[in-house]
Amino acid sequence: MNVISLQNIEKSYGTRLLFKEVSMTFTTEKRLGLVGINGTGKSTFL
């Protein structure tokens, strides 16, 4: 079962493009871990 579906999302910070045309689907059957050092945009991504 799909819980969240994102399609063609884009995020910029000022003039810096962080990501573009990202699509993903989150389901109840899978787990996702988002890891990275401080200041890399994990919270912004969420």
C-alpha cells in the first residue's frame, strides 16, 4: 500500500539547486533511512 508518493519535486536554497526532478513512493512494507553529516539538508528533504 502506498502511503506517500512524491513526483518531480525540486528544492533550492537561495540560488543553489539541491535536487531536481526527484520522484519516490513510500510504502508501509519498507523502511527508509536518511543519513548524513550535519548541514547536508536531511530535514529540508523531509
